[in-house]
Amino acid sequence: MRWKTKERIAGAAWVLRNARGEVLLHSRRSFGAVGSKDEAYFLCLAWAIESMLSHKCGKVYFVLEGGNLVNAINRPKAWPSFMFKVIEIRRLLRNFLCWRIDLVSYEANRGARLIADSAVHITRFQSYVARGPPRW
């Protein structure tokens, strides 16, 4: 996820890999009128979850850089200010056979971050889903 504070836009991306780490699909989209970085992470994660559900993925391991949201989902009682977001995310996650959400470093998330960057820094607001890794 990438968020531009001044413009209040967020760029989101997800990359779906198989158990061997091969990229099966990737996607990008942007969100407008985003009030905060935490809201941007929430919108991006909810969109990624909905995308995995629409692609009929039953077992999914999500990783993201948004530490506050990851911690709130994994330890909701310690993060009462995130209660609405946690309830909404967990409501979506109930549709999976198996799920997990973990924090990942900025460096480890480079591929998805570069895709999300293109939505806000290069102003490619067109959403898409594509097979395999990005061609660039």
C-alpha cells in the first residue's frame, strides 16, 4: 500500500503466489478521499480479501506492512480503537477455510509496493488483475 497524504489517495496492490512462491496473479487499484494511513491499510486489506474470495482462494496467507492493523487483527483486545476495522476484516476472513495475517518488512514487500506505487506516483489509476508477475 502507498498513501499520499496531501492528495489523500492510496494505491493498493496484491500478489497471489502458490506454495512454491510462483506468482499466479497480481492486481492494482487506487482509493480516493482516504483520511489516514490506517484507513488506507484497512481499505487495501479489505479489497485484497474480497479479491481472494472472488478468485475462490480457500487458504490464504496475507502479509502487509501496516503494523497497527496487523496487531489489531491478531490481538483485538489490545487495540480497542480499531474495533470497527477488526470486526469488518474478521467478518470477511470467516469465508476462508484457513487464513493468516502477518506483518512484513518494507523491503520484503517490494514487489507489491512497486505495483501500488504506480497507482499513486505515476498516476495509473486504472485497476486491473493480471496473470503472472508484472512484465516490467
